[in-house]
Amino acid sequence: MAARKQKQRRMSAQVVEDEDYQLRYEIVAGIDVAKESAVVCVRMPPAPGRKHRTTHLQAVPATVPAIGELAAELKAAGVQMVSMEATSDYWRIWFVVLEEAGLAVQLVNSSQARNLPGRPKTDKEDARWIARLTEMGMLRSSFVPPPEIRALRVYTRHIWDLTADRTRYWQRLEKLLEDALCKLSSVVSRLAGHQTARAIIEAMIEGERDPRVLAALGRGKMRNDKLPALAEALSGMRFGPEHAHAAASLLRAIDLLEAELRDLQERVTAHLAAIPASWGVDSDGVTGPDAGREQDAAVLPAAGRLDEIPGLGREAAYAAANTDTFLGERFRRLSARPGGGGRKKAGCAVGRSILVIVWHLLNDPAARYRDLGPDWHARHTDRSRKARNARRQLEALGYDVIITLREDAA
């Protein structure tokens, strides 16, 4: 009887037919990119009277004319999607030329397009594998910014490189002073951009060696508070003609780099103003390069929205660490965590938080930055769990603990 009831409870077997194999794209192209050329695989529907899809393979030189001809062929064939791996910087010429031709192009991470173990790894097989994954919609496209942002990146990355070069020149100048037994960098906070340091070094290049005369060139607090320390640091130095020549050369290089950086900053500002997506909107709905700067603007410019994030800059995470904000408190909490990696890991974590904020501000033009406050963690921490953990720690030390909640804290 029990067996009969058990049998009745079992669901009767059903036969479900699989759906026909559906392709995401009918006509696709996969490109295995190399430095001098690439293998292009085009996958198309079966030819008349055939059952299997057709594969066309060809090698194409990595030149603009050759890729332009390929783009015309792919458009004529009705290719719906072109995929390629992000191989070094070699993908750029392929992506840009095909994109400008009006083709849908996606750049994919090499880990997603990796061939199966055991399959032969050749350029032709890799291109065919990328095409097959594309037609089935199994590749996730990596983010490639639009052309105007790519142009902006060229400016900003050049700024980064020139800034790093300027820093190296200042470091070389500091080493040069140390070689001359000059301890100026031990008294001033930094050589770069320091008016007193610049004035003293220029006077030393001109031939002045008297420590008291050089120390008297100090400005502001340096002149008032550190005059004896400056004179002591400059006493007994061996700053010879060779040092003067090298120092003058380094200062000229630094000045040249600073002029280039000022020009680049102006170009970035002009280029950013030419991008409509970066414009703000006035309270009356008017938009343009200068819109959105008033107090009651409907939408701030993109740079203005980012300006509201505390400490945003090249060393944004460490600058935010010194603020009385949510980001500053997050940095302090993480850097003080036992075994948490200290300031470096805290800086990476806060840097990521800043990037998340940047993404939201740029993704939604109407969004405004609102600081959560340094007490956000305290307000959103589970008090019961913290009290339970504290009680367990005290009990482990041999104490009997009774916890009661104060009326004013309820």
C-alpha cells in the first residue's frame, strides 16, 4: 500500500524536445591580431545545398589601406559583429578602422576567448574559435571609450608621462645636491615648486657660496623660522662648477616640462568643453560649454560634478584620507585594521570607492555628490553583533558580563 502511494507521488516522465540551435548572429568575423598582420575568419550561413556553416579565412596586413579594404568586404558580406582579442596595443588599428567604417566591433579579454585545452593553437584556429564564440553570443565586450574620450586620453596620458619626467628631474637635482654635500632638501619640505629652494639653487648656480647669504633668500616661514637651519644645511658644501652646470641644465628641463604641462592643461580644458556630454545645464534649461556653473544649475558640468568629491586628484585616495568625510574615515578604518595591509591597501580600496563615485556621477548627469559623513560606519554597524563580540572577548579574559542598553541610546 505504501509503495503504491509512493508510486503515485512520483511525477510521470515527460519527453521534452530540445529547441533548434539558435545563433546570436548569422554572419560574424573573428580576428586573431598580431603586430604585422592578422588572421580574419568570417562565418556565414550554409551555402545552397550544404548543411554546415561556411568559414572563410584570410591573412590581412596591419595597415590602414588593407584594413579599409577588409572593412568594405565585411560590410558587403553583411557581417553583424566583429570580435578581436585585446592583444597589447596591436588591436587599436583594427578597432578604429573597422569602427569608422560603420561595423559593429567588440574588443574582448583574451581570457574569455581562450581556446579549449587540447585544441591546436594556431592563428587560423584562434580566429575561427573567436568567430564561433561570437556567433553564439558567448563573448562579453570590453569597454572601449568613444573617439572623443580616446582623444582626451592621449592628452591626459601625456600629462601623466611629462609629470613623471618632471618628478625624475627634481629627484636627480636632489641627488646632485647630496653629491655636493648640500643638505638643502633636509630643511625644505620639497624641492619641487618650493620658492626658497628655487631661489637658493639659482643663487648657487650664479656662484654664491656663503651659507648666510643663501639662507637669507628664504621666504615666508623659511625666513622667519628656519634661517639658522638653512645656514647649517648649506655650510661646508662642495658645490663646484660641474654641479652648477648640471643643476642649471636640470632646471631648464624642468621649466620646459612645466611649460608643456601648462599647454596640455589648456588643451584638455578646450577639448573637454567641445564634448557635449560634459556640458552642464542652467536652471532655465540652456546647455553649452559654459552652462551649469551657476548656483542653482539643473546639471553641473562633468568636471564640476567630479570636483565635489573630496580630495579628487592624482593622489586622490591619500588626499581624501586627510578629510573629515566618509572616504577619509574609510581610509583610516582600513589602514588601522590588523593584518589589513596598512596604508597601501587602504589607498587602493579608497581609490576604488572614488572610481565608483566617478562612474555614477558621469553615468547620470543629474546626480550630485553627497558625502555620507565620517560616522556612516558607526551608524550602519550592527550594534548587537558588536556588543556580542565585545562580551565574548571579555568573557574569554575571565569576566562575567551583563549588557544593558541605556535609555538615551535606544
